[in-house]
Amino acid sequence: MQGRVLVVGLERSHYKDLLPLLSRALLSVDRLSTGESAADLAERVALDLVVLRYPLPDMSIGSFMQRLHQAGSPCEKTPIIVAADDSRLAEISSLLPGGAAQAVSVNQPATLVAKVAVLLKLAPRADVRVAVKLEVKLDGGPRLIICQSENISENGMLLKTDTRFPVGTKVRFDFALPGDQLPVQGEAAVVRHTEPTVEGVTGMGLKMAWFRGDGGARIRRFVLKQTPG
């Protein structure tokens, strides 16, 4: 089922940190610049998560949360992540009710991404560069390419490549994790193409369909070892 995330007032440079995570999931992302426009949307549609930059340019955080969580609102129980500068973390934390919202330093992108992943129940992903062999069956017959991974999880991976197959294309993959002699093999589907000007990489995102043997479990163990905390 597709979810919906609202990002409010987050600068392009910080939004860039979140984009790979948001793009690899089955999510619809609304990106707005003001609290008023965001509150208007939240009063009309159900949201799975709000990521908000503090302070808002046009309204207080208290007024925004009151409208978001008002009784009967489709977002009455929607969690909020508030991204703030380090110098304002103590200030914003004192304004947030326990449980409904969390304050995160905007200068710690890994922490911000991790909290978003947890609230959206997305599998963690490790930044790892390995050679990935892809085989795809096209009208002209089988085609084999070698590309480089940017990050990998048991649910999917982002690949750096100038060759981008159409969304929905099924591919067989084969790669080896660092320190693991056994190959990880299986099948995945292309779910998106990157935005090079935003993400800084040309390539495509894959969603894992199945693994041969314990490939998925080995990725999970590897990623957990790379994840802080």
C-alpha cells in the first residue's frame, strides 16, 4: 500500500539527504514551503509522516501541530519529525509534546534519515560500493551489464549506471558483499530512475523480489553491522 509523506520548509540541500530513502519506498511525497499550505493539506488528506523544518516562516510550531492533530482530522495521529539547527534543539524540544513529535538536528542527516525510516517502517540500508552484475531479458535477447551499487538493503538497492531499464523491468542480480565469499543472487524489479541534479548520481533503484538461499538474511546482517547504534 502506498503511503504519503509531507515535507515542510526543508531546504533543498537537506531534502537531498532524504530523497533516496523516500524515493525507494512506495510513497507519495508532498513538498511545501509554508506552514499554512501544509496545514491546509493535512486537514484534507491522511499523511503517514510530516517532516518539518523549524522554525516555520509563517506560523508557530504550536499552531501547526494544533491544526494537524485536531480531533477528527485525517492526521490526528500522524507523527512529526522536526528538523532544527543545533542551537535551537533545546528550544524546540521544550515545545513538543511527548510521543507525537521528535526533534532532530538538521545537521545530522544520518540520524534524520534513520528516524524517518523507523517511523515509516522501512528497512535500513547501508552505503556500500560493490560491483553488481545484472541480467535482463529484452526483445533482442538476454543482456548483461556490470554496474556499481550506491546502497543496499534486503528490500532494494540503488545502482549507479548510465544504463537505465524501464520502470517495471525484472532483472537477475549477482554481487558479493564485502567480507563474504558467497554471492548474493536473486531477482529484482526497477522501481525508479534517479534525479541526477538532486541526488548526484545517475542510475536506478531496484526492489528485491526474491533471493537464492539466505541472501536476504546475509544482507540484513551486513546492514545491521554498518548501522550506528
